Amino acid sequence: MTGLAMPKPDAATLSRRAEIVADMKIIVPGEGVVDAVNGMRAFESDGLTAYRQLPLVVVLPETTAQVARILKYCNDRNIRVVPRGSGTSLSGGALPLEDAVLLVMSRFNRILDIDYANRTVTAQPGVTNLGITHAVEQEGFYYAPDPSSQIACSIGGNVAENSGGVHCLKYGLTANNVLGIEMVLMDGQVLRLGGKHLDAEGYDLLGVMTGSEGLLGVVTEVTVRILKRPEAARALLIGFPSSEEAGQCVADIIGAGIIPGGMEMMDGPAIRAAEDFVHAGYPLDVEALLIVELDGPGPEIDHLIGQVEAIAARNGSTACRISTSEEERLVFWAGRKAAFPAVGRISPDYYCMDGTIPRKELPKVLAGMRAMSARYGLGVANVFHAGDGNLHPLILYDANEPGELEKAEAFGSDILRLCVEVGGVLTGEHGVGVEKRDLMGTMFTDDDLDHQMRVKCAFDPNHLLNPGKVFPQLRRCAEMGRMHVHRGQMPFPDIPRF
Amino acid sequence: MTTFTPTTSAEMLEAVRWAAGEGEPIEVVGHGSKRGIGRPVQTEHVIDCSGLAGVTLYEPEELVLSARAGTPVAEIERLLAEKNQEFAFEPMDYGPLLGGEPGRGTIGGLLAANLAGPRRLKAGAARDHILGIQAVSGRGEAFKSGGRVVKNVTGYDLSKVMAGSWGTLAVLTDVTFKVLPRSETETTMALRGLTEEQAIAAMAAAMGSSAEVSAAAHLPETVTGKVLDGALSGRASTLLRLEGFGPSVTYRTEMLKTLFSMLEIDTIDEAASRSLWRQVRDVVPFADGTGKPVWRVSMAPSEGHRMVMALRMQAAVDAYYDWQGGLIWLRMESDSEADTLRALVRRHGGGHATLVRASLAERAAVPVFEPQPAALAALSARLKTEFDPKAILNPGRMVASHGGGVAASHATGG
Ligand SMILES: Cc1cc2nc3c(=O)[nH]c(=O)nc-3n(C[C@H](O)[C@H](O)[C@H](O)COP(=O)(O)OP(=O)(O)OC[C@H]3O[C@@H](n4cnc5c(N)ncnc54)[C@H](O)[C@@H]3O)c2cc1C
């Protein structure tokens, strides 16, 4: 993907840049338009830093009315728009385009409503994920989906990516915790989907907006469910000689009817990198480490913790520690939470992948990765949302070595192909963006992709919103609208019935 | 009238393709258990999906089950129960309310209707548990979305688009759901004699506590005698369910008793609790064998009872509440009072009202599904056109203007 093909910039738009910038300054007065190259540099890439592109202009609106005017203006003039939240996307979803307005939502940073009776928070999309929890924690509440980037990533970005976190298995992804949004279509129309009530009166448009990666509309307000903090939480830190045993242990825990609040796995290289970095006391003589966190009422945890310990022992665990204090529980997590930066210390660069597999395929996929690692001559460390089969292989490379980035990318693509081959998918939580765009064909047929694109056509028929992301190939909506008519005999002639 | 009974995906594709080619409208049915919901559909042809049946994959340890769309829900639930698992969203059974047999319904129909149950607040609806689908759109093209793993954001989530689409976008051929362990035990506490306002406050306090209440319903005095063979007759019952491992349920029961120490509380044991919630779920209190209009209204939990109070001033209505007060079941004495009701829902913070039981004439005359504001309606119509350009699939079932505008002249219910 290093030779990533993006939609050809529109010459007419580029030539009208000065006029567009001036008009944007009229729509968003004050500090809200950044058009100097120096200022725009800060926005030239998102969390997928291998790709950089200066946008046409950066606009930071403050109100829904401004967003609506900007989008209508661009729609009428055939100008592309790329929405951006905090820019932490790991798949290049917020990568600017040379001829596109970059619509940055970070000034939408207010919490609008906290409703404890209905357990909802309504926030502007630029509020950070953790900001929502901060707003309600004094009352003992929190917002459950917790991506590792939660200090920085925006709730609007979370909706766009359907983000997850370590607590997803028990508490769901963003999609399961969002109740409503206000959004603006590319033509400037403002819509409300959902609210404090549940489910849709018609088609589940909120469901399809969640995870649509900024291609269907711009989210301008989000209502989420908040939960009461569990009474307690305790964690087990369990070491195994191999990932097979660890994987079986995960299966057996779930098989016993236990759904832990979090269940994370790390492989040998990840364990050692994390331990070197944070000194969490991880055992270094194991090849797989599980963190199993049980949360809920105290007596429930006491009841289950022994069961989990016994299941681990039955599966050949060689080390098992149970947290006895909140400090100790946090230390167990410290290594896992710091796994990315820890790997960053042992390698000049790393490339984070995000496939999901049926859990039982873990040994096969890890073995496959080891073989690829030897073939490409690049190291790989694995952290893994073990409960739901979501893998995060971190490929170690050095961008300063000519050809290594390309090698790392090829390695990554091979891993994702393997994930699909064993019945898994390309991305569990980071999104397709530009990164996995050209691999979509390994999972989907043209008919599959066309039906996805038909949703796009209903929302943004001119392909002006975030083009070049998600879909390997943009097809004109009018063209796709034509039906292939198969006229002919009625199949399996009449079976009349009354 | 032709009834197609495809037994393979290929036959399904062929049937829909033929209809798409000819522009022939078709009604899509599974067991027909929810055929009475929606605007009456009147078509020459019917696709009966119930022959496309069978569980194709069940891996309890992976928490995943795939089945052909026509597989009976009851069969799947039996299979899950053998492994102590279930659909955590507790799909309701419309059979009793609509005057049909209980225990009917296909898994495809379950998704198309986006079924849910009392655990909705905690565990979600069908939309929250669907992992992947295969389907044939009204264009006569087969497509798939999602997968068989529990965490997946690859491409648009068309599975969710199918949830609650009532067969108007595509005909499902295969579905994959997330399944979860069944709770080891459960118990229900009934707070007795609360007014609706007190009940709503109590349910909010319970659901907002760390007692992990999995369901909260309020049965006013007129309704409470209609469950558990009258065991709760007399004073209103506010029901709070606790589920999980034995020691945890015991502990949380005490927690709630402390929280509500000022109130009179009846404790309902496991077996009775299971039947009670099934009755609440399946609207048994209004399964009276009549055709009196029944509404399903979804609102913010704190607002529902205010709307009901205002409605009572204008119409004869019986009501009870699930989902902490956010799901309101209403039985009207005579007319459906659609406009009055919907105006009140809007006035009390919004939401939506679906006329789930009514005579054919009424369903043809009154929008069964909540009408949408213009911009949203236009977007939904565009989506419909993208998936089913000739409006051949269940024309007019959800929205009159999506094809099939002719009022029904004969019964298709059953
Ligand atoms: C260190 C690190 C750890 C991470 N850990 C996790 C993790 O554990 N789990 C996880 O799921 N993700 C994780 N991520 C990925 C990332 O944080 C999430 O995808 C996040 O939701 C992106 O939010 P953002 O505000 O940064 O969005 P951006 O990166 O700005 O944008 C992401 C996408 O959303 C669109 N978008 C943003 N805002 C809007 C809006 N208001 N309306 C419409 N579209 C919009 C953009 O166009 C783009 O396509 C991690 C990232 C980093 C850097």
C-alpha cells in the first residue's frame, strides 16, 4: 500500500483554493480556518503516520449550523471533505486529500447533558472518550468502551470507527453503547438518529453510521449509555509455556459460563518488551501471558476467581498471581497498557495490525506469523484481545532502512490474509481506512462491496465525503443503480397454496 | 398466487432474481408468526423462507452460531440450552399477542423484526448480537456482510441494516449470531404498591446501582393480576430481576433489599421468575384474544409514564412498562388513537410508537411504524431504492410510499 492510489485531485478545486479559503473564513469566522502550510502540518497525517498529505485547507467549525453550511457549500461546488476528530486513527481514515477540506471537529468539545436517571450523556463529538467518564465518575458512573487511545480519541471518531477496548467482550463496542446522534449529510441536511430511547422507528441508520469511517455523514452530537462502576475488580496474571495452552484456557473459561470484564493475551516478545519497560513483575520464562479481569460484586469475584485459577492450572499454567489490591491490579495492567510504547523501545518503528480470528485458530495463526517473520526477516510481537479473538501483531521495522516499510506492509497484509483464510476478518476495531482498503477483495466479492457502496450512494451520492477510504474502487452511483435484468422463466413452477 | 419455497441459497437467489427481472412484488415470510405486524402487504407471490433451514455452525466456546434464515428460533434455543447458552437479547415471541401459536418464528424473522426482550437495557437487541448475514437484495443479487467473529469493523455493517428492516431491503439466507452463557440462576424482587411515578424512580435507582439488575418492569394495578396466574394481583408490582451465579445473586438481592428497605417487597424464586419475565416479554397481559389495538412505544425511561398519564386524559388505555419504563405496552379500548399518541410521545421527549396489533383496516389506514421527519424519511427511501429499486420486497409494509400503496382487500394475516 506504500504506492497508495488516492482519488485524482480535482484541478478545478485546486485552482479555486484562494476563493474557497476566503469563503470558509466567512462561514467560520475567527480562528477556525487554518490555511498556512505551517499550521496545516499538524494535520497532515493521523495515527497511521507512514502517510502524509497536506489538505486544501483545515476548517474547525464550532456549531452544527457551520458544519451544515460547509458541507452544503462543498457539495454544491463538488469539493471533497475529510472529517477528522483527534486524528488517532490507525488505518488512515483521517488522512487528508490534496483537494479536500479537512473538517476538524475538535472544537466541538462540550458535554451537553448528563442524565443519571436515564444513564445517558450527550456530548459534542470532539469530547474525548475519557472525557465522558470524567464527567460522570464522581457519581460512580463510566462509559464502558475504552480504546487504549481514550485520553486522546474523540467520541465522534469512536462512532465513526466503532471503536472497542479491552472491556468489549462483556460490555460491547461503541455500536452497543451509542443511543443517538445528530449528524449532517453531505448536502447540508441535519438529521437526528435515535436519542435517549432505544432502537429505530425504521431502518437502523444509527447502526450503519457507527463504523462508517466518516464516509456517510459528519457526526455533530452523540448520546451514549453510561454504566455504574462495578463494585470491585480483580485480575489474574497467568503464564503458560505456549499459546496453545493459553488459548485453551480462554476457551474453557468461556465454556464455564464466565465472561470476564477483560481477557488479554501477550506472546513472549511482547511480555519481555513490556516487562523491560514497566517492571510489572511479569514472568519471563513463559511464552504466553493471560490477564483475566473479573469485575462485579465482591462475592461474585470471590466465587469465580478460584474457578478461573483451577481452569488455568488444568491447562498447564506455570505461573498464576491474583491481585490482592487495586494497586496490584493496576500493575498487572500496566505492562499490557504500555505494550505499544514498550515495543517502540525495542524497535525504531512498529506497525500495528488488527485482524480478528476464531479463537481456536490462534495457534495456527501464530505459527503462520512466525514463519512469515522468518521469511521477511522482521520481528513481531503480539498483544491480543483474547476473549474476542482480536489480534494486534506489532511488526518491528526500521523506516530508515530502505525497503523495510514496504516489507513490513507486505508482512502485515500476509497476516491479514491469513486471518481471513481461517475464517476471520481484516479489522476488529481499527477500521479499513486507506490501510486495508486494497485488501477488501480478500473478504468481499464485488456484489458484497457494491451493496456496501449502495449505502454510501443513499447518503452521499457524489462520493464527496472522505473518498479514497474503505472502498478499493469508487464506482459512480448512477452506474451502480442500473439493474442487471435477468428475465426468464419463473423458477420451480408453481406450488400453489392458499 | 405462487408460493416459492426455496430450500437452498441458490434457489432463493433464483426466485428473487426472477421477481426482480419481472418487477413482480413478493411477500417474504418465515413462519408468518409476525405477519400481522406492518401495513398489509398484498402481492401475487410469496417467498416462504421456512424451507431454507438448519443450523450450519455452532461453536459454544467461540460464542457463535450460524443458521439458515428459515431455521425455527425454538430449535436454535433448544440447541443453545443444551450447552447452557442463549441469545442474551431474549427475543420476544409475538405469537400469544397476535393470537397465534407460541414458539413459532424463524431466525431470519427474528432479525428482520429486530426482536429484543426485558434484558434490552443490559444486553441489547438482535441488532447488537448479529455478527454476519448473507442475503439477496431486491436487485436479485446475493451479498454478504460481517463474519463469524465477535469483533469486526470491516466495511459497513449491513447486518444491522437488516435488523428491523422487515424484509423490505433483502431476503436473508444465512445469519450468524453471537451467543452467550445462560445465567446460573435468577430471582425477581417485586416492590409492591408503588405509583407509576414512584416505580419509575425506583427502577432508575435500581438500574443505576451496582446491583446489576438485568430487567426492570412495572405492572400497574390493572395489569399485575394478569401474570403468574394472578399471584401478584392486588397492588401494582415493580419487578427487578437479578441474574448470575448463585452467591452473586444472593448478595445483590440483599443489596436491593437495603436500597428499598422502606418498601414492601415480595421475592419471586427462580422458576416463577423465569415464567414471569417470559410473560412480561411476550405481552401476555394483553394477549386477550381480542383485536384491540396494541402499541409498542420506545421512549426515554423517565418520560414514558408522563406520556401515558397525559394519554389517559384523552383515551381509554391500559399500560405497562418494561426497560425501566422506556418500553411502554399500550392496549387501547377501541380506536388506535395514533395521532394523539404520537403527538404526546413527541411532546414528552420523543421516541417511537409502533402499532403491533390492529385490524387490517386500521393497519392500512394508520402508519404502523412511526413516521419519520422529512429528511430522514427521504434518506430511508433512498436506501430502500438502492437495495430494492423496483420495490418488489414486502412492498409498503413499513412505509406506504415504498410501493404497494393499494389498501388490502383480503386478509393475508395468519
Ligand atoms: C496508541 C493508540 C491506541 C489505540 N487503541 C485503540 C483501541 O484499543 N481500540 C480501538 O478501537 N482503537 C484504538 N486506536 C485507534 C483510534 O484511537 C480509534 O479509531 C479512535 O476512535 C479514533 O478517534 P479520533 O477522534 O482520533 O478519530 P480520527 O482519527 O480523527 O478519525 C477517524 C475516522 O473517523 C472519522 N471521523 C472523526 N470524527 C468524525 C465525526 N465527528 N463525524 C464523522 N466522521 C468522523 C474520520 O474521517 C476518520 O475516518 C488506537 C490508536 C492509537 C494511536
